[in-house]
Amino acid sequence: MTEPAKGESILRRAACPGCGEPWLRPTQLPGRFRCVYCLRRFELVSQCPNCGEHQTIARMSTTEDMTCQTCGDSMLRPV
């Protein structure tokens, strides 16, 4: 078995940008997520909070869609 990449858990779940635990889950609102470990809420934004690069929000099927393609930072912003 290979080691998980940085920011990726062994369970292949999205890691919370707040606490780092793999408990980020989608909510009923599109583009909104909640960590069931620390209970923080996040929203998916189209402009990277780190570098400001704009990206198209795709249907969330993998955790790759939640990282900036330019700088690799999270595209999730605390609500």
C-alpha cells in the first residue's frame, strides 16, 4: 500500500482545512462543507483565497476539485 499524498488521508476523505482531520462532509447546500470533527463550516469559492487565481467550480466528485491548480492551496473559505 502506498503512502497518502500531503493533505490526503488514509481513508481517502477530504481533510478539513481548519483542523486537518479527514472529516469534511458536504452539506445540503451546494458548495458548502462541514467538518464533523471540529464542526467548522466552509464554502467552496471560485477565487483562491491564497493566490487570487480564478477557477471554474466543477461538480465535487473528488478532493482534487478543492485545491487550487496554481498554488495547491485549499479553495475552501470559512463561513
